Amino acid sequence: MLNFIGGILGLILGVGVAWRRGGNAMDMLHYAAVFGLVGFVLGAFAMLVVPPPA
């Protein structure tokens, strides 16, 4: 579940970064894709490292 949360937060962060840099729609899509993938991988890694709640 953390990987999906990380992916969604990455998408939002990517669009925000591209928008602040004055990018067009394709820039926003590109940044969202890259940040989304990074967030997804970090979330998957966090699921392996962080123990589940008891």
C-alpha cells in the first residue's frame, strides 16, 4: 500500500515542480512520470524495511 501512496505523492510532487518551473503540459507529464516512479520504488522499499503495525 505504501508503494501506491508513494506513487501518488510522487505524481503530485512532479506536477507541482514542473508547474513552478513554468513548464507546459508535456513537462508536467514527464516530471509526474519520473517522480511517480521514484515515489513508487521508495514506497516499495519502505514496505520492506518498515515493520507492519501490530
